[in-house]
Amino acid sequence: MNNDRLVRLNREYGQSIWIDFISRDALISGELARLVEAGVLGLTSNPSIFEKAISSGKSYDADIAALVAEGKTTHEIYEGLALADIASAADLLRPVYEQTAGADGYVSLEVSPYLAHETAATITEAKRLFAALARPNVMIKIPGTPEGVPAIEEAIGLGINVNVTLLFAIGAYEAAAEAYISGLEALAQSGGDLSRVASVASFFVSRLDTAVDRQLEGHPRAAGLQGRAAIANTRLAYERFQGIFSGARWEALAAQGARVQRPLWASTSTKNPAYPDTLYVDALIGPHTVNTTPPQTLAAFMDHGRLAETVTADLEGARELMAALAAAGIDIDVVTADLLQDGVQAFSDAFDQLLAGLEKKAASLSAAA
């Protein structure tokens, strides 16, 4: 049964809800299918999500045992499991992709977090994963690091759908958008079909409030500043989106069938329990956007989320807030640079943990055989 909030959010306000979650159990039980029926229009994953999915329960044990018997390495076992889940989710969402003429229905898989600072290796892995999955509604996640940006441009130029991940700074968002447009121009030059390529720019939200609030603890100017940086920063990024995807350069590509690279709001669960549980959904609604929510935030929004176009609200207030933070000694450029570094490290740590857990489980299953 459709959830009225999700349906109205998309039809009336132009925002798509995706879910930041995947697991074999959810695929087998029909949980993901029910969410798609309710109005979820896409899915994202990352190393942390796969680590939680594979390390819990026994749903993957039979496949792990089979891959061990084939002599696969631990990394090959992980990839076999991840590709199977992503393929199943993409097949589940394929009708959404067809019904929306390629606007939604995407499933994202991340390149190895170990490659975040390696351009050539990222390009090679993006090509390999996209070819292995062989589905038009798969996106390959590439981090918006300085080394990732040229890989994004190259991948788009090759017709690979890209989810640019780990964007925190407006400048980094602008670089990701520029890479997308330049990639489309290269694809057009080579005679490619621009209408068959899609991209989202994943702008991370709540982590900025966590970092800024931490710096404001005990600060004499903290009053009125806490819990506001993330929404202000995101609204200003959306303002840049509106500017970038307009004008002669963009219109020339749009005339050839190009789609805008939609901003995707990521990290939208509320980390501070004092803040409303739908804060980073309610405050960032607007056309041509995606919000990818973890299951608990999705459930909260489906139950009591508020519908209104909010992402364009009070831009002057957003600028004033950023100026007030700077006056209080909070350097947003430094904060966002640290968040990018921490995000890359967190995904690498999750991948380390995932591989270690897989190695242990593989050894246990092998010994029991």
C-alpha cells in the first residue's frame, strides 16, 4: 500500500525518497519490496551498511561456504555477496526505473573505500563493477575527494551512472557538478546517448551539526547557533545547484536529453536526540532532490513527516548563520575538510571490519564442512 506522504512528496514537491539500507534478509523477506510498494524510489549502500548486513545472522552463510569452496579470497567473497544483493535490489527496483523513464529506481554500490585517493584505480573499478552488474539502474558511488573528481568525469563520459558520495563542502559539491557536466560534454562528443546517464550528488547533512555543535559546547556565542549549520549549509548548496543547472551551457546538454545531477541529501538521521527525528527530511524538501534515509528515519517520516517546500526557505538567514559561525571562530571549510577525511576513514574502517569478519566466518564454515 502506498504511503500518502511519500507519494505526495514526489508528486507535489519533486523529491524522491530512497532508503540507505540493504540486507539479504530484507530482500528475502519482502521487506524491501513492501517499502518500494509504499513509495520508496531507490536504494543506497555503503561499506558500513554491508558490514552490518553480512556480519549479522546466517543469511549469507551458504553463499560464503560456496565461495570458500571455489577458492575465492576474502575480498572476492565480499564482492560476490555484495554484487548479488545489489543485483537483486536493482531487479526489484527496475519497474520503478521503467515507470519513471529512468528518473528513479536506482541502486548504488560503492567502489572500494581504499581507493578514495587513487583516480586511475577508481576509474578501473567503476568500469568493472558497472559492467559486472550490467543493469541500467545501477549507480557506482565515487567519493567527492580531489582524486575522485576526475574519476567522476571519466565515468560519466563512459556512460556510467555515478552517485558522488561524501560531499560536505559547497566547493566540493560544485566540483562534483562540474565533473558531471564535463563528463556529459565528453559523452556527447563521442556520440553517446545523454538521456541514458544519471547521477546524484550526495551531500551529507547531519554530521555537520554534530561537528559544529561539538565546537560550540560551552562557547559564549553558542546561543541560537547549535543545530542549525547543517540545514543552512545544505540550503546554500541547493542554491548553487539551481545556478549550475541553468544557463546556456546546461541548456545545450539538456537539449540533447541530459538529466540534471540531482542533489541527494545523505546522513539524514538525527544524531542528537534533542532534535526532531525528521528534522533533516522536513527542512530540505524541494524539486529535483533525493533524500536517502535509514529505516528508522523513513518510518518516522512516513508516520509524521511534514510536507512543504523548505529547501529554498530563508536563504538570507542561512548566509547570516554562516557569518555568525565564522564570527564565533567556527571555520566551516576546516570542519567540512575534517568531515571528508573522517568519512573516508570511517568507510575504510568498516571495510576492514567487514573483511575481518568474513575471514573469520569463512574459516569457521570451512572447518565445519
